[in-house]
Amino acid sequence: MTEGKKPRLIGINHVAIEVGNIDAALEWYGRIFDFALRGKGERNAFIDMGDQFINMTLVPDRAVNGVEKRHLGFVVDDRSRIIELAKAAGARFVEGPFLDFLDPWGNRLEIIEYSNIQFTKAPGVMRGMGLALAKNDKAKKELADKGMAE
């Protein structure tokens, strides 16, 4: 086991839902829920849930090249040692713009640092978890643009 402090799991940033058609999925979910669309592309749509979101991902075939597209966005206090620790645990890393890797059962984990995203913990929850974490300027702006800045 590698020595040193391990990153602490502190929340879920988002959940990815696999859909066969982005527009049809948005229409279907829109019949049931009132939501704000955070963004939309050819292969993804993002539905806001305050400081968290749902990522609708177009996945006509569940796995592409043996890599699972379904994933969870885990929030950690500090991701500086994630690569080292995940490698030591035998994780298989996934190419792409994010820090993603597969667990031994094929679950894809995307690791996001608390300071970089809009997801927030209430002050009392932070105190209870023994955390004192701050947001970077981009995350602060994202929250301010929604009227959620502290």
C-alpha cells in the first residue's frame, strides 16, 4: 500500500444515464420533471439539479471498444494522489479529457475535485465532515451565475 493520505470521497457530482436518443430522452423526462437544461451536444445533454446534474449520454451500444460509457462522477477533497493510488490498485484508465478509470467490474469512475465544480456542501455538513474546502474562480462564477454563490 502506498503511504500518505488518501483522497476522501465527499459527494457525487453527477450521474450518467444511458439513452438511445438525446432529444427523445429530453422530451420524455420533460413530460415528468420540470428542469433546466445546462447544456446539450450531439452525444450528451446535461440537466441541472441545483449544484448537481444528470448527464444523459447517447450510448447506442453500451460498451465501445470494451470501455463502459456509463459512469459515476465522484467528488473528492484532493485528487492529487488518485492516479498513483488507482494504478496501485490495478485500475484501467480510460482515455479522454477527464480523470476516468474502471474498477475491476467495469464500472467507470470519473474523479472530480471539490474546488473545481459547482457541487457544494452546506456549511454545517462541511463542519460535520471535518472539511474546510474552497471553490476555484470558475466554480464560484458557475454558482454566482445561478444565484447560488456564498
